[in-house]
Amino acid sequence: MRQNNLSVHSENILPIIKKWLYSDKDIFIRELVSNATDAINKVKILRSSEVLTCDDDSFKISVNIDKKNKKISIADTGIGMTEEEVEKYIAQIAFSGAEEFVAKYKSQTEKDPIIGHFGLGFYSAYMVATNVEIHTLSYKDGAKSVYWSCDGSSSYSIGEGTRKERGTEIVLTVEDEEYLDESKIRELLNRYCSFMPFPIDLNGKSINNKEPLWIKNPSNCTEKEYLEFYRQLYPLEAEPLFWIHLNVDYPFHLQGILFFPKIHRRFDASESTIKLFCNRVFVSDKCKDILPDYLTILRGVIDSPDIPLNVSRSYLQVDQNVKQLSSHISKKISDRLSQLYKTDKDKYTNAWPDIEMIVKLGILQDEKFYDRIKDVLIWQTTDGNWTNIHDYLERAKDKKVYYTSSNKSSPILDLYHEKKIEILISNLPIDTAIIQSLEEKLSITFQRVDGSIDPNLLDPSREKTLLDADGKTASAKIATFIRSSLNTENLEVEAKSLNSDKLPAILVLDENQRRLRDYMTMTQGKNSFPTKKTFVVNTNHPLVQVIERLQNKEPEVAKDLAQSLYDLSLLSQREIAADDLESMVSRQTSILNKLGSLIV
């Protein structure tokens, strides 16, 4: 058996790079400027190792467009290359000089990280260029300038060049007019290179003049700087509510700033707009994998050299590091929210309409997030106060949480208020799932105000309990009459003595069935699930007493009044379907006509 080495032919590999490695031609400018940045970083590292002397003023990357001659050049004042290094790092595809350099100067590269890893970025130039030239001069004493040229085929030219200063210039011959447009190249530089660590200019005009805010110590950043940075990233967005500055060294390196945005009508919560950077180089604004789903509503930037990218550095490769990083960011977010709740409750409650979806989705999707955030899941009460469930239960008489889907004044709420029962407002579709989850976690019961007739709402002293000759109470008789008058399927009728004379009737909906109906409506858009309804009439209300007196004298009028009472209950509790509204109005009009004729 023989053993041999695999060989790679550039005439085969270059078409693959051009067609498959880089999906977006625009990336060439990012790759070449990143290489230039690495070249200058190497100079800084060598300077710190006392291999050479130079000052920061000499560090610069210049991009120039010569539209007439169809040329784009990217020049740096970096480390440069000898002829031997050009042969080694350029002529050998996928041989990374960065890897060799990092291995040699490992301690220094932690402070000034090297961007390149795969040795392929240079060849992205052929995405747009028909020919690429290199003019380079090494920092080494006695080094000679080198010239290299290749049209993308398997052959290249190399020899002595004319460059006089340390560094490298890459010159691309470009036929595509789009990439000879200065505004196009400026757009690409602004997108990919705005936060590079060294000055970049395009045709003599500066591109990046500020260091990224996320690399600064949070204690040295002002509110004004955060807001200005947000406007730089999202010029059309309203000011953010608040933010969290990430600065992590262990177990991975991570920096960034995440903003909680103000929700508005045009806001698209499904669109991820967190910008992902690697060593200050823009990678993507589609980085959902790095954050849990419930945090993708956030805005901002994340920068980490430990994020695993594909070879073209265009998107994430999900691995254990990404999962750990996602979990760590989630913890930082929950810590920030908890801190804000403790230190500035007014600010927290004012921001709640914009952040509650984050909190509630997190509770449903992430058990650890729930454990950290449960005390800052807040609810507004019908009297305008704010509370969490723990505090609510401490004040409650039992382990039951009462809630309503609407804060509008109603006789039903008045019944509870009179008994000093605290009512929470729950009016989001997601609340059904949240309530179910909290019941399981806390072993408590949530009860909507129209989900049952609580014993606290009854007045037993006025209950009509006397039996007639047939063994029926007056309450049972009125309930039987109204049930027969309505003739509605899946409807029970009860007559109760409520402790208030203001509410004539209430439609009670089975709590579990209504939740299931709401869930199906939210997930499937259907409201066809049959829900058990109980129509409870208040025997202490004058209208019910009128129906009771008329059931034998004027049964048809009594039936019409019972129907009106039921229709009004449906309407007040928003339980009437839109398709049934017109028929209800016609029915009520007919009843009023009958009553009017009796009066006349």
C-alpha cells in the first residue's frame, strides 16, 4: 500500500472560491481591508516586542478608485512581505500567515487580535477583479520591494517591485462599473469597516473616525454617548428605553451593547437587527442563533472573537460556544431588568409595555430565565397600581388570583371592588400561556372575574329559598323560565342573590374551556371551539324581578326581556361574534317595537 499527499490545483480551486465560498461579492472589500488591518496590527505587536520602532501616526489604510483605468487599490502601512513570504502566503492557497504569526506572538495578539484565520480572504478579490496586483515592501532590514500579479488562472508573475514604504498595496482591475462607483465603495466601507481600529480613507476622505463604544469601559460611557451610538446604528428609530453594556472575559471574550427598543407601529419584532462583529469587523445582522428567540427583539451589537464563523466569515456555525454565549447574554439581560426594577420602579413600569413581551416569552421558553426574572413579571391592577404575583398573594385572602381582560369600568368589576378584591389586568394573547405556566410553577389558581361566581359576591341573606307547592324555589323557577325563553345550546341558567343590585346578569364562561378557545384562536385564527356558558341572573335586580312577575301574566314580554338581558350580557362581555351583531340589533329593535306598542 502506498501513501501520498493530496494536491490542490489553483485552476480548480479559484472557481470554487468565486462561486461557492463567498455568496456576496461585496465582501471582497471587507476581506481586503481586514487583511490590511492585520498587517498593521502585526506592526504594533512587533513594536511591543521591540522588533521595530514606529508611531501610531504612521498607521493608515487607504482605498482609492481610479474609474478611468478601472482600478481599485487598498494600501496599508503594515508589516509588508518579502518575495519568499508572497510565495508562501499568497501563492499557496489557504495557507494562513495569520496563524503562523499568532503562534509566534501569542501573548501579544490577545491585546491586538488578528482577524484572519483561513488564508482565503485575499482571493475574495477575484469575485470582482479580472486581475490582482500586489505591491509590497517588508519591514525587515534590507528587504526589497516585491511585485506580484495574477489574472485568476493557475499562473502568476512575481519579481522586484517599486514600492518605497513599508506595507502593501493591492490593486484590482475591475470591469463591473458598479464597483468603480465611489458611493458604492463608501457604502461597503461604512457597512463593514466603520469600527476598524485604524484610520481608513476613501479617495482621501475619512471613513471611520470613532472607536466603537462597546470596547470602552461601561463606567466611562455617558448616556449621551449611548444614545448617539444608537442613532448611528438605527437613524430612523426612536430613542431606546435602556441598554446593557456587555464586557466578558471568561469563559469567552465578548463585548457589546444591547438596547431595549421603543415599540412602535412599524416595529418588526421578527426582524433581527443585532449586528454581529468579530474583532470589530462586521459579519452579519442576522444572528438569531446567538440569542434566544425571546431576545431577538433587542437592538445593538455583539463582538466576540470566540464566535465560530464559516470559512467566508458570513454567518455563524452553531456549536457549544454559541449556546453558552446565548445563555450568558440571557443572564445579563435578566440581571439588568431585575436591577432596574429594584432601583427605579417608575422607569421599569413605564417601559413595561415595550418589554413585557420579552419577559413573557422568556418565561415560557427558558426555565433558567424564569427563575431569575419571576419577581419582575409585573401586572397592573384595575386601580392603577403595579404588583408581582408574590406580593399579590401576600395581600390576598387565598391562593387565588383574580384578573380581567379589560380595565373599563363595569358592574362586574364593581362587585369585586366593593369586596376589596384586587383584580389584575391581563389583555395579551400570550397571557393565557403565562397564566397556565404560573399556575403549574406556583401551585395557585387564576380566575377571570367572569369565570365563576365567587362566594364573596353572593348575599345569602336575600336568597329565595322558600319552596312552593311543587317543591321549587322562586330562584329555580325564574332560572327555568329564562332557560326556556333563550333556547340556546350549551347554555346553563342560574338565578343567584348577588350582593349588589346594579348588575342584572353575568355570563360565566368555564375557565379552562375559555383558555383553550383563546389558545386556538391565537394559534389557528379560529373561534369555533364550544365553550360552556352559564347565564347567571341576579334575583335582586329590578329587571329580573320584573321578568319574574311577568312570566305568568305576560310570558311573551317576559321572554323578550330575558332575551334582551342575555344579548346585553353578551355584548358587554365581548362574547358576541361580529357576524351575529347585526341579527342581535334586529332582534333588539323588534323587542323595543313590541314594548313600545304595549305602552301606546
